[in-house]
Amino acid sequence: MQKPPFIRRTIAAALSANSLLLPWQDAFAQQDKQLEPVVVSANRTEQKRFDAAASIDAVQVDPLVTPSPLVNMSELLGASPGIQIRERQNFAQDLQISVRGFGTRSTFGVRGVRILVDGIPATMPDGQGQAATAPLQSVRRIEVLRGPVAQLYGNAAGGVVNVFTIDPPLSADESITSASLGAGSYGQRQAGFTVARGNAELGGLLDVSHYSTDGYRDHSAAERTQLNGKLKWRPSSSTTITGLVNLFDQPLSQDPLGLTHAQFEQNPRQVVPVALTFDTRKTIEQRQAGVTVEHKFYASNTLNARAYTGVRKVMQTLSFSGAAANSAGGVVDLDNDFYGAGLSWTHATKLNGMPLNWTVGVEADELEQLRRGFINNNGTAGALRRNETDTARNVDVFGQADWMFAPQWKGTVGVRASRVRFAVDDRYITAASPNDSGSVKYNNTSPVLGLVWFANEELNIYGNIGRGFETPTINESAYRPGGTGPNLGLQPSRSRQGEIGMKWKHDGHTVDLALFQARSRDEIAQLTTENGRSIFQNVDKVQRRGIEASWRKDAGAISTQLAYTLLDAQFRQSFTSGSGAVVAAGNRLPGAPMHSLFAQVEYRPAPGLTTAVEMRAES
């Protein structure tokens, strides 16, 4: 599908006590500083990406010079192998994110991949996540963690996307003021501003952005406004307290629905007639606040804590009436309350004279969802068809140790024990819809083992093995075959994963290579659709294996990047769909291309001026 062109202009200033720096000078200086990124590794301590014993990429983001509108995360992660981000050009469905084939089954939202923003989960306890709420206008770095080490982040960690926003200045001599305006075809409009001030102890940042579009297709208009606030307080040299506020309002997102191949060939901009009949659309409103605390006890101990709370309201009009007696309705109304807390302790010591770092922690999260369904009377909510409260909560404990047991060798061992509980309190009880209340518990232990050989200053070779699991989400377990109640018999998917990789750098060249394999049992796959309801089942013997390769060359003002992924993701055992059709062994997972290639050449002719050509191809 054609991607609408977009032009963006940014005005920015960086102020100090003694000088006024031109915007392009400040942006170019920041760009130079970010050539060697620092990332958070699986043991939650900072280190250079090159030294991390895992498949991980860190994408540096400078909102001042990024040429795209910074509306969707898909604009930023094309150069990372192993990750697929589908920008559906449909704001009623959000992005689809998959890592090494985990997450491809999602028809809306994110499943199978965990998302965090400034240490606060954007993935709920049931494994359902949202990428749209990440405040891209104030992002400074996005990390993508792939492979077995990601399992240490818990349920649905087929991969981890970790978003870090800009820190406010903690100096009276620094401040940030920036504004951006953008416009594009099909009615695209974007505007935003960022203000940040601070002193030696306290700094604050406020970022507000607004985006609207008429949509490339008919009946695909959308509008959204975001606010991201960050307050950083250092009451002492050993303690940092960060307060976070995130507001997201999407009052309009029309859904033109999907097209058949014949319809696309006829007119790719057309809308499916039933979308107009039922006025298919979605509205989202989310309010979230959180606090993180880091306290250092001397030089060897660090305590990290987090707490957060929020509400999320979703109203969606689907493409059917839902008037049947056993239907849950064609209008879905979800009121979500979520909150959680976490605590971890990191200790640095020595064993046999060699460095040993370990981390232990506990995390607890809860989601309470009031789910109601109504008959869709041509776009307006009619009679009630569903009324229940769904609850998902998890309690996890985890630990990880890294030991440099020889001058060039480091071993890693980690484990995470998870307990997830779903409960349904049904309050819509009729002759056709009996009481479907119930609950289910899932327990899992995910161990990870790793080894890295630091061959020399230019070459690292590593390997990891681990086990993970993924529960069905509340939406996926909402319906059972032939009934109106939840499918509490749906089992979590469990996987065994392994990878071998290398990282090499020399004379401005950086090369990453990884070979991976994952085998899953009880994979969650769609069984059928009844009266507009998607019903899921478990499928055994799903295999994902492949190769990830990336290369980057920095030569003065020119940077060149290549990223390639070979992904063989297939069902290794046949199964039957709800219609009775047999899906044969060897069939590929939908939405998982075998070949993906990204290439880019970037040229910086002058400070603050950047131009680039990029290409993406998928099989």
C-alpha cells in the first residue's frame, strides 16, 4: 500500500549561561555523542551494546533531525534485524510487532512481545500490549532484545522493545525548547513542542504532540494527541527519583476493514461497504502515571523500584450487529484499570578475583477490565449483550548472575518464576447466556543459560539457551467454541529457544550475526470465527529458525547500513480449523516473511543537515 509522503520542520534551541547555540550545532554534537550507544542488558545494568552477550540493537533517536513525523514506531526500527513492525495504515488496529516470528498472530495490538517505556510496562499481565502510546516525539533510544535472554522479562517475552525518553536537564545552565510542524498528503498534519528546564537537583520535561490524517483509504481518518511529562529529582548523589505522566487521546480512528486481492487491484483506496453500514471505528483514552527510584548503596549495591497506575478506555464499533442471542454484540466497550510495582537489587562483587554481578527482584501487576458488549445499530450502541469484569494479575520473581570466570570468558545464568491468574465475573445472565464466571491459573519457570567469549577487542562470540511461555490474552480467551463464555481451557504456549551469535567491529565497520531456533508447543492459533468472535486453540510443534545479519559502516559524513533476516517459521504438525479444513504440516506462519532486507545510505554534508536513501524488501 502506498505510504503517504510527509514533510516535517523542526525549530529548536539549546540555551546555556554563556552562549546561544544554533539548533543545528547542538543536534550535530548530540549525533556525534551517540555513535557508541549504551544499552540496558538482561541483568538490568548499563553496558555498551557491543559487549552485551545477547542479540540486542539500540536505535538512537534525535527528534530534532528525524525526517519522519514520529507517529509510529515502524518509522524507527527498520534497520534492526529479526523484528517486523507492520504499519497497517489503520489507526483502529495499531501496529503489529513480531520478533523472530513471535507476535505474528495479532490482528490488533501487540502480543508475544513485551513493551516497556521508561521502565513502566506497556504490556499488561495477560501479554496484551500497545505500541501507539509510546511518546515518540520525546524518545531518545529504543532497544530491541531478541532471543532466549528476553524470557527473563516474563510472560509473552518472545522479544522485548524497551523505549527510553529524553531526560530533563539537571543543571541551571541547560534548557531545551523545541517545536515541530509537519504536513503531508491525504490531510496529514502534525504539531508538537518540547520544553525542559532544571537545576542541580530537579529537572522537568513536558512534551505535547498532535497528529491527524484523512487517511489514504476512504473511511480511514484518525486523530490523536499525546502528552509526556517527566520529573527527575536527585535529593542526594546516590538517589534518583523519576516521576512519569503519559496521556493519550485518540478520539477518532475509522476502520476501512481489509480488502481482498481483487478489491485491492480494482481500487486500493476503497472501503468495504459493511464498514460504512456499521460505521466501524475505535476511540482510545489512556491516562498513566508512574515513579521509578534508583538508590546506590556505596559502589557495589543498587536498589531499583517502580510503581505505576493508569486507566485505559476503548470503544470499538465492529462490522456486524451482534443481535443474535449468543452474540456478545457488535459494539465493544472496555474500561481498564491497571497498576503494578517492582523491586530489584543488583550487587557487584568478585569470585576468585573475577567480577561477579547478580540481580534479584520481584514484580507484580494487575489489570481489571470491565467488558461490555452492545448491539450495533448501524454505528450506534443498542441493547446490552455482555457485561463482565475480567481480571489478570501476575507475580514474578527473578534472578540473574553474570560471572567473568576467566579473562576472556563470561557466563550467565538466570531464572524467572511466573504466576498468572485470570478471573471472569459474569454479570450478564440470561436463558441464552448462563453464568460463565470462572478463573484459571498459569505457572511457569523460565531458565536461561549463556556464555560469551571476548576473543579480542574487536570480536565477541556468544550463545544462549532458554525456555519461555506465553499465556493467552484476555481477548483470546474471551470466547469458547459454541458458547458465549470464556475459553478458560486455552493453555499457555511454551517454547525452547537457542541462539549463537557474533559481534565484530573494525575500522568503522560493525557486523552482527546470529543463528537462532525456537520450538513451541501449545502454540496459540485461531480456530474459527463465530458471529464476529475470534476463537483460539492450541497447536503443537511450531518451529521458528533463521539467521539475522547486520552491517554498518561509518566513514566521515557517510553512513551505510544493511540488515537481513532469514526466518523459517512453520507448523511442524497438522491441525484442523473450526471449519474442518486441515492445515498441513509444513505450512508457514502467516505474517512471517522468509526474507527481509533493509538498506540505507545516509549523508551528512553539514552540521544539522542529513539526507538519506533507504530501501526495504520482503518476500
